[in-house]
Amino acid sequence: MRKRSSWKGVAVYVLLLALMFGTVNFASVTTTEAAGDSYTVSGTKIMKNGTEFILNGTNVNGPQWCWGSNTVNDANLIVNKWKFNSIRVNTHILAKGCDFQPTLQQIVDTYTPLGAVVMIEAHEDARIGNYYTSTTSPTLTELKNYWINLANQFKNNSNVWFNIANEPGDWNLDAQWKTMHKTVIEAIRGTGATNIIVVDGGTFGQDCGYSQAGNVVDGDSAVISWGQEVKSYDTTGNTIFSVHNYGCWDWSESKLTDYVNRVHAKNLALVFGEWGAQTGGEHQTAAQNTVNVSQAKKVGKMVWHWDGGDAFDLTNTGGGWGGDINRTDGTKPTNLTWLGSKVWDANRYTGSVAAKLSGTLYGTTPAFNGTDTFHKAMDGNTGTFFDYANSDGGYVGLDLGASVTKQITKVRLYPRSGMAYRMDGGKIQGSNTSSTSGFTDLGTVSSAQNAVWHEVTVTNTTKYRYVRYLSPSGSHCNVAELEFWGK
């Protein structure tokens, strides 16, 4: 992600005073070893002490990072309150004049005793969308030496992972992606370090090239095209790949699922190294897709950003900083943003909570023009929509199947372009009688907005076979996408 260069003035001022007068208690630098954890890569899986491990992490401030929150001081909030099991430490190789952040050693010595993974990443703004070469600043040699030093420093601590270069390469696939990573991977392994190495995909980390609405073609993906070759440079096999889920993934969930399936088919392990949604609603589709696919495919993810940078806020107070939650007793805070709420819930996902439901689609006919049928409401494409011929009485729903009933926990709706108001007043309903009768109201759509997903939370605990969206009068049942979730 392209990052802002300014910091939060008040927070930084307070932190600088604390550093000057010795009121910040950094963890002492005593060891580079963790408490016996061993992380390895086995095919598509990351293993911790022989058991599959799924990242649930956040990006945080590191050395020379010019945002205000102090990663060491926030450890209890990050690990124990939010339940993150990993952090991705954003660092600069070159000095940025932001010397108030803790050192990597202090961060590692704080987090690894808590059992957290510390993924260190080189995040030079000038190299985003580019590569490190002999003539760039920093040079490829400087990048290599940076990682040699860190590999020597942390090679006895398996909880420390090395994310070589943030968001390399532009829209065009370039063999420099291979050669740059080959140079650094071989240098790291030359130190004897066996720590997990993380390689970002091409296209500013999104690894999609020019593939937009449709599935990513092989020639647009560095990971699919060259991932196996890059992994072969690692004599230990402990290399995984990372994709950043923003604009390229603001399409259908099936696109991201297809990408993950094809990476896994190459026997490569994958994580989502950055994901999130801005407070204005940008990238909400990509963020929701990330959560859904992460849970379905067991792919780890690391949200952007704990500090609330670039308007990727976790809370709606305190400048978006994740540490500004208004509850620390374990119950869900009430001042979370849309993104913060998603992260809070996802960090507590156990595999037994609600999932997106499937069944036989049904709805009213005919369509207004004969083609925009009720099937368009569940085709995975937010660019299509259901348009019922009659202005009133339209509905679309799912028959979950004979002897199948589910408790509906939420319903997600995406509006027809420019016509979100046509969903306001729509009803979510359930029935155990038939697809046309016996329905009970479960919730109502209100305050829907254009170009973003809208959710209706259902508190009724009754299980139903038939579920549907009943449109308000005058709306022609206009809805672009509809998802029923339950358990």
C-alpha cells in the first residue's frame, strides 16, 4: 500500500517527550531466541511445532516508520485484547528521520515471548511498484546486506519471519521479480538462517497484472508463473508467498478463490499480507472477500493497519488507532469501524461460526427485460442485478434443501448501481412451510449506501429451510448481490 509520510502530531509529540524523559519502558534486549517454537512450510501449509498455523495479524509501526503509535507499548492490546497472533513490522532501510520508534530487537523481545510471529518487511516507498537494482536507492546490495544482518541477528528465533520487499513490480510481469528475490533468498540462507521467508507477489503486491473483473490469467501473476522457481532458490523450502488485497480484488469472491486454488495447486503456501477497507467504503468488497476466502481456504491474513493509517481505521475514535477501543474486558468494543468489526470477529473465528449458505435459488418472474432474472442476485457479480417486471412484491431467496434448516445470522446485500435507496425497507424473511408462504420477518434493510455491501444482522434463533429477501414497494426487487449467512 502506498503510505502517507506525515505522523499524528499529538501522539508523536507525547512519545518524543516520553523518550526524552525516560518514561517509555522498552523491553530489555537480552535474547534473540523464542520459547521453543518451530515454524516450517509443508506444501501449502505453514506449520507451528507440527500443527497447521493460520496467521491472524496486523501491520504495525517499525524502525524509521513515521506514524505515532508505539508497537512495544501496544503489545498487550494487540495480542491479548485484539487476539492477533502475528505482526508485520513496517520498516525503512534508509533513515527517514523518525528515530522515535522501538528497534526491531525490542519489538522481537516483546512479542515472541507472547507466542506471536514477528514478520519484518522492507518497505521503501520509492521501491513500491519497482525493483531493487544496482542503481536504485536503496540498491539491491543494500537490500541484501540488510537481510544478511537481520538473518544473523534473528536466525535462532523461528518466530521471526523475513518479508523481503514490499509490493514489488508494476502491472507488467518482469523477470526482475525472480532475480531480485533469488539474490536475497540465497544471501539469507547463506547465513544458516532457516526462518520463514515471505515473498510478495507482483503488481504492487496484488499479483493480478491487467486481470481485473475476470480470473487472474497465468501471465499476470508472478506467483503462479514463477513461484515454484523462486521457492527452489530456498534450500530449506521455508518460503511462502503473499498477496495484498485491494483494488484488484474488489470484484467477486470467486476470483480470489480461484487465485488461491491455483497457487495451492502449485503446492505453494500463501498469506494475505495486507488487506483492509477505508472509512469511505473503498475496498470493502475486497476486504469481505478476504475474510470469507481466508476462513474457507485457511489462508492467513494481516490487516492494514493498527495505527489507522491511510484511513484504514479500526476504530472511529483516536484517529483510527486500534488501541483506542472503548472496552478491554474481552467484550466487543462499540467504537469499531466496519473494518474493525470484521477484524475483531475474524480473530475469534473458530470454524464453528456462521458460514455463507447455499441451496436452490428461487424468486419472482418474469424479469423486467427478460434477462435480468433473479439468478443475477446470486451470480457473484456486483455489476449485474435482479430487475423484476413488477414494481411491487418481488423476492429472491434460497431453499436450503429437504431436512436442512439453518439459523440465519446475517444477510449481506449489494445494491444495483446508483439505486441503493431501492433496498431500504426490504425484509429478510424465513419459512419452514414453502418458498411462497409461512414467512416470518427476521430483519429490515435501512440506510443502504451505493457501491458498498450492506449487512442486516438477524437475532432470531429459529432455524429455517426457506429464506428470502422481500423487496419494498416500487423497487422492482433491484439488488445486485445477496448472501445469506447462518449456522
